[in-house]
Amino acid sequence: MRIVKYVFGLSVALMAMSTQSCTQARPENNNGHNLWLGDITAPVIATDTELLSEYDKELGDEGFRIKRNDKGVAVIYANTKAGIMYGTYHLKRLGECGKPNLDKEIVEVPAFKYRILNHWDNPNLTVERGYAGKSLWKWEELPGKIRPEYEEYARANASIGINGTVLNNVNADPCMLTREYLEKVKVLADIFRPYNLKVYLSLNFAAPKHLANLKTSDPLDKDVIKWWNDKVAEIYSIIPDFGGFLVKANSEGQSGPQDYGRTHADGANMIADAVKPYGGIVMWRAFVYAAESPDRAKQAVEEFKPLDGQFRDNVIIQIKNGPVDFQPREPFSPLFGQLENTNIMAEMQITQEYLGHSNHMVYLHPMWKECLDSDTYQKGEGSTVAAETLGKVHGNTATSAIAGVTNIGDDINWCGHQLAQANWYAFGRMAWNPDLSSEQIIDEWLKQTFTTNKKFVEPVAKMMLASREACVKYEMPMGLHHTFKGPDHYGPGPWDRSSRPDWEPAYYHKAAADGVGFDRTSKTGTDAVSQYHEPLKSLYDNVETCPENLILWFHHLPWDYKMKDGHTLWDELCYTYEEGIKEARGFIKTWESVERFVDQERYDQVHAKLIRQAKDAIWWRDATMLYFQQYSKMEIPSDCTPPQHTLDELRRFRLGISNYENPAIDRLPEYTLD
Ligand code: GCV
């Protein structure tokens, strides 16, 4: 095994190995496999470290301190090996991002205790909503064959502070709990352990029926309880530091306690009791909704609020950032502000299910931070989603956690899009420190992944920082949501039909002759606004005060409604799409302007994808506005990019791909950029 000794001062030299300075020739081709690490095959070991003889409470089990000793040498101090490791990566990062000031002591302690990736990987190697190839876990080869990528993956996670990984899809195959698979999981757990990365599994709630032929999987049945207790004991005998379970129950066809007339609390507590003696946790998802409900956005609160206080202390309710489903912009899920005696955590989506898969460059940290910084006002001002999930609002900090649904696959560059690696990186850094700004994180990532040259970093950072808002503009302006084509969720399909009303775009956009948007107001709508505390409830409820970037999330408005800038709603929609199109086109120019700083391989890949992104932006606008035009009977303003296809052409266009693939660029509708 190669080891890179990390001596502060050599950092710039290390950096030069992987990147380049402006005076050098264009860098050699780089397939992106090394991520932000320079050399992902080699662990980085600091030379000056000290494990503390007395437990330093401030640092806890994962924190570290870097300070100069009496000889002036910067030393990393920690209570644990994990702390030393995190300190080493921190020092490496500081060195590679510029000259750090080590005269002042540095103390770093992770904000969230559990910082967890969720893989939606299936045993057959497909990845649900994965756009970076097949699963990284080659189950058919394990436990015999070990791929180097397993350790590289652990190293990448360690470098950004991620300390847990759920290996399999929440739509869980019961086979994952068989002895055969547990032996495979053990191999991964053993590889990950030195990197402080714990393994978790998603479970199928009906496993007792599937695997042991029990007549029921009722969580109150004594045979079922015994089966889970035995299964958990077996797991811990194989993997002593197993982290616990993630559960999707009674959601989208998954089995759950409600199949037996029991509650989510009954189900979660049965599993929680089984893992409790071993220190395990249960992350129980709040992503539940029934087709019959008039408003999917309300259902998590309706389901979980009545159960507040009934969950064991090792259960954490895992809540998606928004109340519907990972749209490019959602208000925060009101459930974050509705529970008092229940542990809660946020689930962010790193994979770009609704944000252009790995064809679009969208830097997601601003979206996640928008959620974490949102104030729920549950206990007055300052009850932000971050504070709620850190356990600071109700004093339950012991189980603070955050999860990110990964964008990782077996693609050579891990994430399918070279610039999507930034989202994996950003998730880890945010989980460690939710106060870091989007600017700081992207600056760090670019410097470590490409070059420290300002002429590259500044324009590319600016482009990436603008990308999420641009995506909102060309996919879902003004809170218009879920107009996506199903089931792949790539591209527009406002006319799409499905087997369930709440899987159809019309359920959300409600476009008709009288206007567009979902009325969630208290007087005429579904009253979803009432799930928010004041002053938010009134702010969203009143069309005059509702932020315009969410106005169609909360209101159904006539096409000629006057916006604050004087445009009609129709024109405003057209112009917002137009801005998105312009910005996406601008990204191509920005990338072209930094060509000399990037190796040909990564340059070309990103360039091709940025072109596709700009074409897709026009496709989105064409499809959505031409479809809406049938109802509005209004013209697309003449100073907007003219549509390139008719509505009929676009309606006939189908990708013909499965749920799991990233659409091949050459199979998408023909568009030209002048
Ligand atoms: C794993 C959405 C996605 C599904 C996903 C589900 C979930 O509905 O489209 O692919 O299933 O969310 O988060 O459970």
C-alpha cells in the first residue's frame, strides 16, 4: 500500500502533483478518478500527531486540535485515531487551498454526530436514480474479490468527514439480510473501519415473511420480534460495529407496520429495541403519502405529528428537505418544525434525480443550505432546520444526524459528471459544518480538484454558484413543481399520465383556463400553509407577501396576475425560463474561457454536458410553455428565444429509457444553440 506522508509545508508540492499552475503547459489528461484527493490510491498520514492521554471533552470522539508545540511545529491532537485522521485531512486541505495560518489554534468538531450517505443500490447492481454507471458494490464478486475502489471510496469519505454509509436501496431487497449477503457486507465493513466509516443497511419490513416464512411481519407479533432480535444478534456477531437500519415503510408499495394495523412508531420501536443493546440506530423515513390525499405535501406531518413522543430514543425520523420530493426548489418540510419529543434528521439528495441527472452541472450546496438555514419558528426565531436537526431546539443533541442520497456509481469519475463530484464533497463538508458557505466549499473543492489559479477558480466558482438558481429557472420557475416527465424525471412532461394521480404533473401545476399553481392557502386551498408556524404561515398564505420564487407552490393564480415587476404571470414565467436558458448558455462560455487550465479529457466531457444542459433548458421552456399556452392563450414574448419544436412534436418524444439510466446525450430531442 502506498502512503503519502503529509508534512505541512509540502502541501503546495503535493498540490502541484495533481494540478497545475498558470505558467505550465496544459495539464495531462485526467479521468477524474482521484476526485479532490490528488492521489486517491494512497492514504495520507500526518507526521506530527498526538493522541491525548486525557479525554478532551471539547473534541469528543471525532474532533481535533491543531496547534504549534514549543518547537513551533504544527501538531494534530485528538482523543481518537479518527480525530487524528480528520485533522490530517483538514491540514492537507488547508495546505492545498492556500497558506493556512497555523499560529492560531484550530479546533474542529463535527456538527452532526451521524453523517451518512444513502446508496439506493440494488443487489442486481442497478442504482435507483443513479446516473454514474452501475453500483460500486459488486455483490456477485464478494466476499472473495476485493476491488481497490472500496478502500478509495472510504478514503474519499474520510477526507470530508462522512462517517456512515447505508449500502443498499431503501426499496430494499430482503436478500440483503441473508447470511450470504451479510458475509459480503462484512468485507466492506472491514475495509471501511479504519476510515471511521460505519456500515448500515436498508431493511425490508416484510423480511420475516420473505426470509423465514413467518405468516406475518406484524411488529407486535412475538415470533416476528424474536426473528428480528435473532437477526440483529447475527448481524452484530458478524459486524460488531454495525451502525443500524434505514427504513422506508408504507411508502410507494413498500411493506410496513400499517399493513398490520400498527403505527410507524410500533414498527420503528420494534427494530430500535433489537439494535439498542448494540448501540445501533434506526433511521425511519417520513417519506409517506397516499394517492387519495388532496395534497401530498401535507402527509408527512399528518402521519408523524400524532406519533410525537412515541419513538424510542435510538429512532431518528429521516425527513426529505422539502414536503414533496427533492424538487429543485421546495419550501422546507414543515415536519422539521412540528415534532418536539422525537429525533429528526434531514435527507438531502446528492444524486440529481430532478436536476438533470449527471448531464447537468448543478452545484447543490446552496439548495441544501437554504433548507438548513430556514427558520421553522417552532420555538421562536432561530429554530432553524439546522438547529432542529442538530437537536438544539429540544435539547436532544445525542442523535443529531444528516443523510445524503449519493450520486456515486462505478463510473471512472465516480459521479457521472466531473463537476458533480463537488456535490459529494459539499455534502460531507456541510455535515461536518453546516455553517460553511457555498462559496467557501466550492473554492476548496475547485482548488483541490483542478488548480489554485484564480483565473480558473473565480469564474468557475461563480458559474457553479449560479447553477442551482439557473436550474430552478429553466425547470420550475416561481415554485411550479413536478412538471417532470415520468418515470425517469429527466426533461419536461407537463401532460404526462400515470397510474396514480399524485404521480401526474397536472396534480401539481393545475394549469387550466383560469390560471396555474397549487392552491395551498387556508381559505380556498388545502391549507398546507397552516403546517408552518407564524410568521411563515401568514407570509405564505397571503399572495402579496408570499415570496415570488415559491408563489405557484402556494397559490393558484390567473395567467394575467400582476407580478411585482409589472409583468403578467404568463410573461414572468416566459422571462424566468428565458433567464435560465441564457444562464445555461453562459456556462458554456465560462467553461470555454478557462480551457487552458483544464486537461483535455475533463474539459471535453464537461463541455459536451454543458451544451446538452443549455439545449435541455430550451426543451423545458418549449414543452412547458407551449403546453400551458393551450390554457393561457397568450403569446411567448418576441424577445424570448423562439421555440424550436411544436407541442405535438414534444409530446410524441419519449426517451424510451428505463428508470435507472442516465439518458444518452445523443438520444435527446434535437436542439440547436446559435
Ligand atoms: C427510492 C422518489 C423517487 C424514488 C425513490 C423515492 C424515495 O419517489 O422517484 O425512486 O425511491 O423517492 O425516496 O423513496
